[in-house]
Amino acid sequence: MVIAVSVTAFRQPAEWTPHAATWVAWPSAADLWLENLAPAQKAFAEMCAVLADVDSSTKTPRGEVLNVLVPDDASEAAATSMLSGLGVVFRRVPFGDIWLRDTAPIFVTDEKGHVAAARFGFNGWGNKYVLDHDDAVSARIGELAGHPQLVHSLVLEGGSIDVDGEGTILTTRQCLLNVNRNAALDAGAIERAVKDALGGEKMLWLGDGLINDHTDGHIDTIARFVRPGAVVCMKTTGVDDPNAEILERIASDLSGMTDARGRRLEVVQVPSPGRVLSPDGNVMPASYVNFYIGNTTVVVPTYGVPSDDEAVSAIATLFPGRRTVGIDARAILSGGGAFHCITQQEPRGRS
């Protein structure tokens, strides 16, 4: 059932609330991933294993039920061999690439716990990376999930916003106000549209994202809510950290903000990965705050740098009821993001 709406009674829950499922897509496009395809599949499988958190005695997932998109028979066969025993559900859906944080719907709930799939426009991150099928993924997942679909005309990617579940939405001007998304709307109209669609009461605006982030500054690489009233961001690591000024500005701006309930934000800083370079010597948008909060496990991207262990340990202290696992995300980052970028949670709710 598709419902065209402008204002809804639904709100996006915080990521730490219970999930019915997590939606992901199997890395399968050899022409996009090239020599990084096999390493990306390995990292993807490791992420799925820790998120599923299979009970050794019952052989059932304690963590996430994983809905894995596969485009064809060959991809499903390859995925099956690497995801065996995790209880995954394969979904035959064509897609351009694996960034479901941005191409899947954003699932929202109403005050009675009913779940709906909020669908937004998607234009390839400002028409920079337009791939076949990506603009249809949201509708297909909405159908498969079986929830009402709330259709919004606004162009919006899930990685560009983060919420506390209590009415506060965190974002960046660099992305949401970029003319390559919603050129016909001014800042006020964009804010109203996002708040109406996601049940927001207050928008908190940061400035720029990381250097060479092709998403134009997605919030999920620079600052995340970890509980109501508290956000995590990164602090400079090393004298050659390419994002030093950006990270200092983010922490400073957050420290002066209050949320929708009037609380001054508690700002927690973890190390940044510092200077992480691609094989051809370009600075990569590596971030530890691109973690994903599963039902039992927080998956943190690592990059083979000295600050990995310190960052994973620091993030673990923010989620005492969950285990925290670091997984090498360099192969995934070669495609432009990390573990939060390739996951989308479906909240547990009432049918």
C-alpha cells in the first residue's frame, strides 16, 4: 500500500531501539569494485556474522535478522556460500550498488508502534553516481517489508541525517542545502520537509563533512547520537590529520547545541583514523563514527591504523549493553563508505 503524504504522524526511531531486521545488499558489481570485490565481500560477510550473533546451541540469530538483496542466481550462490549458518533471508532485488543507507526506505513508527516505510527521492548523491536500479530499491524494499509506504518528493539520503528518537535530527548544511539535491527549496522548506517526514521537532545543523566525501558531507561519518542528549564525534589524530580543522569545528559547534527536549548536548570524542590514503595516494573519508548499532552488537569500521583499538574501545564504553566489534573496512571504503552506509534498520513494531 502506497500513501502519498506531506506530513505524517510517524517518527524515525533511534538506531539503538530494537530491530525486526537489517537490510543489506551483497557486493556483486565487479565493474564497480574491481580488485576490491573479493575483499569487500569478505568484510561484508564478517559484518553479517557479528550482527547475526548466532547462538551456538540453538543455531539461531540472537542479533539481527538479515535481509540480503541479491540481483541474480550467481550472486545468491556466492552469498550463500559465505553467509552460511547466519539465518539470512535472500531477496531477489536488482540494485546499482550496496549503499542501502541511502537507497532503501527510512523506516518510521507511529505512537502505537505501527511501522511504515518512508520513501524519498534519490538522485545518485547529487547526480554524481547514477546507477541502474538504485532509484527503485526503496519501493521494492517497501513492498517486501510489507509496511505502508509513505512517499515524499524530497530528495534525501538516510546517511545525511541522524536522530535521537525524541524529535532531534542532526544533519549538515553541506549535504542537505546542496543545490544538487533540492534546488527549488530554501533551507526553511527543506527543514520543514525533513521534520514532517521523520517526526522531528528540532534540526541541528553542522557545516561540512570529511574531505573527499563524495556524499557531500553525510552526517553519519562525522557525528552520531549514542543516546538521548549525547553525541559522539571525532578528535584529531596525528599532526597530519587532513580533517583537523573540520573535526575541531564539529566538536565546538555540537557543544553549543541543545536538543528537542532542551538538553545541552553531551559531546563525546573518539580518535579519528587520521590520514588514511587510497592506493593512488588520495585522502579517504575514513571514519570510526560510521558504526552500525545492531540489536546485540555494534560494528565499528577499522582501517589498519594505530588508533583502531583505542577508537573501538572508546565506542564500546558508549554501548554497555552490547558487544562492540571492530572489522577492517578498507575494502568497503574503497567504494565510498563503511558499515553504517551499507545497512538500513527496520524497527520492531506492531503489524
